Amino acid sequence: MDTTWMAQGKCRQLAPATFFPSDGVGVEVARRICAECPVKGPCLEYALCNRIEHGVWGGASERERRRISRGRRLAAQAARLKPSSRAATTPR
């Protein structure tokens, strides 16, 4: 996975503890920083792909990333279970 985007993150200018808060107030502080970060999207994808469990990544807390991952898993399962439209229109 490409990580060159990391050099452009706003987090590089701040203490790592800022993004590993112990309370909800800390999460909000980190989120505000991430909201203005030019690499918010790749950061979130990195955390999701690598199943990073701790900290705020791409503006998302641990709980939010679990919800995103669960939603993606359910969507992928539904897509696999959905009969393909091609099979429904193919004459027999």
C-alpha cells in the first residue's frame, strides 16, 4: 500500500498523543485537525485496510471505523448474494 501521502498529513506537525486521545473531547480535537487535512481520505483508507484499532485516523474514531468496516462487509456480502442481472436475462 502506498504511504507517500503520510508526508502531507497535518498530523506530522503535532504530537502523536493528539490522535490517540483517552476521551471524547480529545477525539473532537483530532477530528477538527483531520477535517482540514489534505490526505484525510487516504488516511482513513489506510486505517481501514490495515485494521488499525486505536486512535483517530482520517477523522474517524475507532468506533466509527468499526462501523464503516462492518457496513462495507455487509454491502460486499449482499452484493455476493444478489443474483446477477446477467443470469436473470440470459435465455435458457
